[in-house]
Amino acid sequence: MSACERASLCFLLLLGLIQTPLCVTAGKILVWPGEFSHWLNMKTILDELIARGHSVTIVTHSATPFLLKDQSQGYTMEIIQVPYSKEDIMHNMDRILKYCVYDLPNMNKFQAFLKLTEAIGMMLEQNKVLCRELFAREDLLEKWRKEKFDVLLTDSVNVCGELLAQKLNLPFVISMRPFFANFMARHCGQLPAPPSYVPAFGLGYTDHMDFLQRVMNILFIVFHDIVSNLVIMAKWDPFFTDVMGKPTTLCDTMGKADIWLVRTYWDFEYPRPLLPNFKFVGGLHCKPPKPLPKEMEDFVQSSGDDGIVVFSLGSMIKNITKERANTIASALGQIPQKVLWRYTGEKPENLGPNTRLYDWIPQNDLLGHPKTKAFITHGGTNGIYEAIYHGVPMVGLPLFGDQPDNLNHMKTKGAAVMLDFNKMDSKDLKQALNDVINNPSYKESIMRLSRIHHDQPMKPLDQAIYWIEFVMRHKGAKHLRVQAHNLTWYQYHCLDVAAFLLSVIALVVFIFVKTCRWLFRKCCRKTPAKSKKE
């Protein structure tokens, strides 16, 4: 090989190295996950991390409804024994769903507040018991210290992941749901949320608010912050202080997060300020559709040019009342489309021949099928992002939690019709389906959102993996944390500066007035003396 050929080969090798993306050697990741739909998002990330050669250890508990099913998926499981069962968790979750879906609309606000507080309080207490059992296992904590993990990945819905990271002195990444104006993001993450155009979660407002809406927005935020502060101060701050052995708060601990992975994108969110360590990963679980099971594909193909409607209220709703089921079945039986309904309750009496019930459906694959015309959804983030990914307009039947807010975003953007689950009749649901299927504006709007979603420099899953590996490579990402974390509330809002400037202005005004009065008195005394002399 000539010298010229060797030089050319070296140049090509160097160019290849330069163009090779940054990678991280196989690392060790400790995971404190959430449950239900939160686990589905986390599992997608973990599967990809394992595929890239990383070692993943999941910390869960003996009563988990979902995670123990995945013990053979390449994860190492550390199971904390807790004094409650899976049945206790599911029973309490069913109570919350019952209160939210059926009881709250028929109660006065005070009764509803007490009932919901009781159920949520039980859920928080179970979370706290788990935390106590975790930090009582000093042998396990010492074992993890010796294993020298590179990063901890946690979900904000399940408290104590951030405390575990601080206890083990690990950098950590938080995965959070799309509550951009919520307490944790604003106060703990220091995410700016100007109330003039960032609507509070739960009000159903957009970023275009009139005067009265802005008044209500501010009052609602203040009320929510007071309640959240009281709950955190009473339930969590003393526990965090006890574990760390020094004054420690939940919010300060959570604020130490290196990266916040937010499960939305600008296809969903209203424009608003963002911080360097908040990263969008909305729709990371979405994939191109796979072929349907033969029986299901045959049913879909039998729909002809009318196409199909996909209907699911999510994995948590196992049953609905007989009256609601019959109302829905009556509406579905009156449309020309074939309907695939995920439903495990008693078969409705008036179920139409065009509707089939399934215990489970491949939702992503169905939404990606070319014959799908509409999606009836409860408004969970996972389902909404699958609809955006595949460009399917929605009819929303929100039930609780973030679902009304999620669907209100889609309604505002022209991609969905939203109905009241408890008040709608068959005519309302039929009309909503006819609108989203036959009015081209809904399809055009959802396709516009789909194009925005797909037009990103990096896929959402790759984005999530990149930032987790970034934290591993650099032993954290503190250079992306804003200085606001180290300021007091009055320094953050520049109230001390305002007080100083007002004091200076007041002093200048005081000196000016005193000087004018002095000159005035001096002039007044001299004038009569001069006149007498003359």
C-alpha cells in the first residue's frame, strides 16, 4: 500500500470516527418506576436501554399490579416487601375511579372533596409505607452503594425515587406526565409558568385567556399551590428530613434532578417557556403498525369503504354501568363503520352487529390501520399520542385526572370532539362520530399535528435515551440547572431589588422635597429683610 493510499485510509477512518454519534459504555441504571400507564412508558425506555447493552435494576414492591409480570424481560428486580397486597391497590384505585366517574357528578363539592381526599390519602399512605420499608433496608442500600450505579431513573408520580438518588449520591432523571403548569414542575423544577398565558391544570383554559379567565387562573394556581404545599409539608418533608438526618424537603430534593423527561411535545402543548434540562419525549412508545391477528383483520376488512372505529377507555376501566354501556352500544349500532371496542364488562343488551367486544386490542396497530376513521378514547396521554402519531381524529370521553385537560388540548387544536361521559346520550355520541369522520377539518387538524410530531430532529425514544446516557457520560447535568434553584422566593421575583429601588426613589424624593422646602424657607426669610433695608 502506497503512502498516498495509507493517508487516504487514515482520513476515511478519522472521518468515520467523527461522524459516529456519541455513545456511552454499558452502564448501570437504577429504576424507581410508576405503575399502570406510567409503567408502559418507562418499560419502553428500559427495553431500549437493555438493547443498547445497559444493565437495569428495577426497585419495586411485593404488591405491584404490573411489574412482576416482566421479571423475565432482562431486568434485575429488587422487591421490597410491603404490608398491603395487589388487591388493596386495585380496590383503592377502583374506589378513586368510581368517585371520579360516577359519584363526583352527583355530589356537592364538599362531599366530593372529602370522598376524593380519602381515596387519594390512602394511595399516598401506601406510597409512604413503601418508602419507609425501602429506607429500612440498610443492607439493600449498602449493596447498591457498592454496585456503583451511573444514574437513577424515576417517575414523578411515585415519591421517593429522588430521595433514593440523594441517599445514594446518584445523578437522576425524572420522567413526568404532561402537567406543565403543575406544582412539581413549577416549584420543584423552577419551570416558568406566567399565569397570563399558561393555563392552570384542570380549568380547561387555553393560552388565549380573557381578563376574567386570567383572574380565575391566578386564584386557582394560588389555591392549588397552598393545598399542595400543606400536603407536602405535612406528609413528606418530615419523612425526607428523617431519612437524610438533616432538614430536607421533597421539593428541594426533586429540584436536584439533572434532566426532566416530559411526555409531550409542541404538537400537544401550548407555546410557553422551557428550561434547558426539560426535554420533550412525547409519543416515545409509538411505533409503525404491525399486522393484526387474522380474525381481527378479517373483521376490519369486512368494513369496506366505511372503515372502522377503535374504542378504548384504557387499561384501568374494567367495567361501566349497564345504563352507560347500553347508551354507548346504541350509538355505535347506528353508524355504518365497524367498531372494535375494548370492554370486559357485561355485554350490552342492544349491541349492534357492527360492534365487536375484545378483552384486549392492539391499539397502536389498529390506529395505524388504513381503514381506521376515528378513535373513541378516555384521553390518556398514551392513547392520544398514538392517535397523533397515526393521524386519527378523536371523540373524547374523559373520566378523571389529566384526561379532561388532555382532550381539551386536542379539542382546541381542532382534532377532537369532547363529550361528558355521564351526561351524553346515544344521539350525542352518534353525532360526534359523524362529525369527526365526515367533517374533513378534524382529519386535516390531526394530520397537521401528526406532521409536527414526526418532524423532529430526533425520535422521542432516541431523545430519552440520549439524555439518560448524557447524564451517565458526564456524571450529571448540573450545568443545565438554572440558578433559580438557589434563590429564595423573594430573590426569584426580584422583590428585594424592587424594595431597594423603591427605597432609593423614596430617599431621592425625600431629599428633593426637603431641599425644596429649605430653599423656599430661606428665600422667604431673605425677601422681607431686603425690602426693609430699601
